[in-house]
Amino acid sequence: MFLFPTRYSFEAQPTVIYDAFASDTAVTSFARRAIEEQVQVCIATVAVDQSFHETATQFPTGS
């Protein structure tokens, strides 16, 4: 699993998420800017006002 808890408010479309997809790795990220559009139903996103750790640990890992 790849965790991407970015706090950068201007995060656009990080290619590291595509890299993770290419290696068949599950991804969890904050729902910032275009990330939610980028990932659609492929990963779980965490609302920026939620605790990343507490929320992300509730998602399945894909294994």
C-alpha cells in the first residue's frame, strides 16, 4: 500500500500515484485538488479535515 498524506494545498496531479498504479499498489491519499479526480474509484481518499492515520487504517489494503 502507498500512503500519500500530502498537506501541500496546491497539490495538482502527482505522478507518484500513477507510479503506484503501474506496480499494482493500493493507494490512499488526502482528497486535495485534482487527486480525487485522478484516482476516481481506484483508491480511497481522506477528507482534508479528517485524521489521515485514523481514517486510512480503516481502508482495505488490496491484499
